[in-house]
Amino acid sequence: MHERERHRIILSAVQEKPVVTVQDIAELTDASEATIRRDIASLHVQGKLRRVRGGAEAVHPPQQGNLAARPFKVSETLNIDKKRAIARAAVDLCEEGSSIIINGGTTTFQMVHFMSARRLQVMTNSFAIAEHLVKHSKCNVNVPGGSIYRDQSLILSPFENDAIRNFYAQRMFIGAQGINALGVMEPDALVIQSEQRLMRQAEELIVMVDSTKFSRRSSMILCPLDNVSTIITDDGVSDEAASMVEAAGIKLLTVKVSASADREVPPSVA
């Protein structure tokens, strides 16, 4: 990743949390911790952030009440080829005219690029997904009530009367911060609350995660693996992770990631 792109991600990350660690940024950028320390030092000299022990903080600290989830613009360009291939396979599972739920996230967002000619009934709590589908597809788009969290491009509400319970879907598609034997993991309680309400409205839960998510952890569990029917990931998934998924009785779809994210990459059943 180019230095300019790393700097953009670092500056966005420090606006999300009071302090962001070197390790956190290294995971976001796939760069070494030594490289991240140099980046932080450079941005500190430029007055764009403050270097602190083990990480960095914003010159103007973020307001309280922000979500723990990563900002949309931080994650959207990471592993984009994998996300695009996974999203294509997800849309291939959608039958014309069917009802689906798409949770907000940068992997699920990639689905919109393959939905332009589809006529689907869609419920989403992603402002970015809803906006794109309204402008560039024939889908019927529904959104819940609530507040818009700009950084994550999510529409969330702590209340039950947010229109979610009036929508029914055959399938729900979600991304995740991490996934392991304990279940599907997310970092924020409000996001989890919204996702769990959406999950109750769908017959089938499909998790879309690139292979790096099997090695990541988060502080909260969204749901156990028993709730998941299918996981779509890329062909970089380890044998250990694949065995874990299959042992849980979950269908695993792996997609081959080509040099071009736009090439046709049909899934194969592992």
C-alpha cells in the first residue's frame, strides 16, 4: 500500500477512537509495525495527529458516542479484489424478485455493482447501499428508521419500532469483523443490536468474509455459528478455518480471486 493511502487510513482511524494503537493500524493497512511507527512520526511532525506511547491520537479528539466499528472509508479499499469476488457470488444466490436483507459493510456494499439489472426487494441499514441501489438499480429499497452514522454509513436505532419487523426476507447477507469457533464477531453493541433484529426477519443467514477475517477477533459475539447457513470467502482461506466451518455444519463457498476484480469468478463448494 502506498504511503499516501496509509496516511489517509491512519488519519481516519484516529478520528474514530480516542487512541489508535500501532497494532490496530498495522492490521488495517497490512503494513509492518515499524512502517506504521514511521508514518505516525511523520504525521506527528506535520501536526496532523499526536504521537502517544504505542500509537496515536487525534489533534482534535472525536466526540463521544461514536461507534466502535471501523469507518466505511477506512475499510472500503482493503482487500477490494476479494470483496468484489465474494459479493458477485453472493448476488448469484439471489433469485429474481426475491426479498433479501443486506447489512451495512464494505464487503456487502460490493454487491450493489452486480445488482443493477436485478429486481429484488431489499432491506438495508446501509445508507451507502440504499443510495447506490436507488440511483443505479431496479430494486425496491427499504430502510429502517434511525440515526445515520456518517463514518460507518449506517442507519441505526436502539428502538424496536424502526420498520425492520415489517420486512421478511429469504436471505440476509452480512459481513463481520471476525469469525471463529465462538461465532460471528462485531465490535459495537448498537451495531449488534440492529443486526440481530434484522436477522430475526430472514430465513437464512449468509456471512460474507474475506479469508483474513478468520484470524481476527473482536470484543463481542453477534451470533453463534449455529445461526449461519452459508459462509462465502476467498480461496485464501486456511485448511484449519475451512475445517472449522465444515465441522459446524455450515456450507462453505470459496471464490477464486483473479488479478481483475471484475472478471467472472463463479464460487466452488468446498
